[in-house]
Amino acid sequence: MNFSPLPSVDAASVPADGLVLDVREDDEWAAGHVEGALHVPMSDFVARFGEVTEAVAEQGRAYVMCRVGGRSAQVTQYLVQQGFDAVNVDGGMLAWDGAGRPMVSGNGSPAFVL
């Protein structure tokens, strides 16, 4: 097998209008997420693949995010193998929060990374 380097960016360089694909589970999403992100938990990814590809086709590139970058790396690799423009967000939501990027929660309370 040929493993090419995984395309990735740091949280600070994700454009404000970029398509953020959050692959964390529901409890993590509820605690804090990027406003406007597409939430498709990794456990639902295959079942909802059509929804993901439609969004990527519309937006042009997916910035894939999880808590620290492991799950999102797997999803990014899969999307790239399918011919989609996807990049892994290095450090995930922890890096996003650390870079001072805005987050919202599911219930209006202060957002945090679970």
C-alpha cells in the first residue's frame, strides 16, 4: 500500500466560511463545537456518507475535526481516497479552542471541549 502524507492544516488557518466536518460523538458536540459545522459522528459516517459528499461538493473542501486529530485523520484519509478535497485539522477541537477560535454549545451554556 502507498501511504501519502495526510493533508492537514492548523486550526488558526481554517477559513471562517470553510466547511468544518465534526466527526465527534453527540456528547462531545453538545459540549462545544464550531458554529455552522456539519456534525457527522464517525460511528454514523458510512451511513451518512452521501450527506457528507454533497456538502463537500458544494463547499469545495472539508476541514475534518475531532477532539485531538486521530478520528478526523481516519475520516480525512477515507475522503481523500474517494477523491474528495479534505484536510485534517491538526490538534482538533483542543487546538481550535487553544487558538481562540469561536465555539458554541448545544444548550446555550459556555462551550468547552469534552
